[in-house]
Amino acid sequence: MDLSPGVILSYLKTHPNLETMSSARLIDGKAISAQIHSETKARTQALKERHGIIPGITFVRVGEDPASRAYVRMKGAKAEELGIHSDTVVLDEATSQAELLALIDKLNRDPKVHGILVQAPLPKHIREDEIFSAIDYRKDVDGFHPVNVGKLLLGQNPLFKPCTPAGVHELLIRTGVSISGAEVVILGRGNIVGKPMAAILLQKDKHADATVTLLHSRSKDIAGHCRRADILIAAMGQARFVKAGMVKPGAVVIDVGVNRIDDPQAKNGYRLVGDVDFEAVSQVAGAITPNPGGVGPMTIAMLLSNTARAAELAVKA
Ligand code: GUN
């Protein structure tokens, strides 16, 4: 092949976008979650061999939200693969808050149950915050109990960190992204991802120490903030919101979003897309998570790692 400068220049003239096009490195959440799963499996084997303990998690689902059904099914199947016993309690949509609290009280007192996960969203008549506060904080594998959230913010080693932001943090650490001193911009201030993500990355720690900006629906100049980010984390739940023009060349882009969009071609009439316009952004970013296959598998990995930890703590107690 003739790759002399003259030939390359004439090729570039006929392909004007080529100079600026490059493909970002893919951050492989499937491969990294598989590593974490194998570590968790080794821990569950050690618990069984040394202490005769099988870690147990109970999922509670209220109503028949299709996404929640799928998530709980996937989490339960993976748990069993790793030597974690899992039970799922399905309650009717009309279940009262008092009934749900009574179930949590029973699970709190059951020594075979090391972790409890009440799948959100819950029906409108149930106060999610009261439910998460009622779970014994030592069984709070979701990391949503105020004691664990408070300790996370204070930098006091919470027993458990929320699974999705903890998974994003692991992705960054295990792909060698430098976080210390980095400009991190997080889109979305939800309790499940945005707020705990900020709390994790701003701690005084060699794997944190970032300068964190948290953007939300009332923020001004969102694109301008995003363009300053070395690490951009999209978790606001709007399909393909992050466009190529909002990303600094070479930045690390993490897509947490799971959004349904209509797709007449698809079997069920919809498909899932992230908060990032992947095709365009991957031409500008230095590294990017695919979606699916990026953050999603990490959430499950952190949940099951948390469950092994809950059982390890119960042994020590
Ligand atoms: N709904 C969406 N994400 C989560 C999660 O991490 N935990 C629970 N319990 N519900 C969710």
C-alpha cells in the first residue's frame, strides 16, 4: 500500500472528517464485573469452608413493573451462580406500607438473611425513604440506609456503598483512569446514583480526590460544564442527552442511563438506550462505556460483593 504523505493528503481531502475521527477505548463492564464475580465467589467459598455459612439475600418486589421484574430475576440468577442463596418475595401492588414494614422487620431478625434489597421504584402510596430506613443497616446491601449514606458522605467507611456509583468507581479504578485532581462532572442528582457518586469521588483518598460538579435540571450552561470534564458521568435518565459537542476530546465518558425508546423494528416495540449519544461521542471521547455492557453488569457485581461482605460481617459480630 502506498502511504506516502502525498497519497495520505489526497485521501484526507476526499474524506474531510477523517482527521478528527478517532474511536474511544471501550470500558468493558462485562469483563470487569466477571473479575469481581470471581472474587466474590472465592469469598463465598471461604465463608462456607471456614464457617459453614452460605450468604443469603432476599429481594422484595412490590407490583409487576417489567423492568424491576427483569432486574430482580437477573440479580437472583447471578447470586446463585456465586454460591449466594437468594429468595424473592413478590407483594401485590396494593400492599400497604405497614405490611411491607412488617416483612422487613421479619427479614431483619432472620439470621439466614444477610442482605435485603427492596427494589425501587415502589408504588406511590409507599414512602421509599421510610422503607430504606427500616432495613437493618448491617443488611443494607443497597447502601441506601441513612447510616450508610451519612458515613459515605462523612468519609467514615460505610458498611455498604450504593451499588451503581460503587460500580462506576470500580470501573474507573480498574481501567486505570486517574481520578485524583480530575474535573468530574456528574449529570443527575438522584439518591441512587448522582449524589452518592459525588460523595465517593470527592473523598480524600488516592482513588478519589476529584473536583466534582453535580448538574441537575435547574443547572445553567450544562454543555459548558460538561466540556470541562475529564470524567463525565451521565445519570439523569434522558435518552442520548450527551452529544459529541458536550465532550472534551479525550475525556472519559460513563453512561449510567437506561431509557426506553420506541422502536417499531423491535420485537416488543421498544429498545433501551443510554444517556449518551454513543455513536457520536465515541468519536470524541478517550474512553467510554458501552451501553448495554458497561455500568449495568457492575451494579450487579457490587450488590453481590456487598452481600458477601454482609455475611462476613455477620461472622465477626
Ligand atoms: N432501582 C434502580 N436501581 C436500584 C438499586 O440499585 N437498588 C434498588 N433497590 N432499586 C433500584
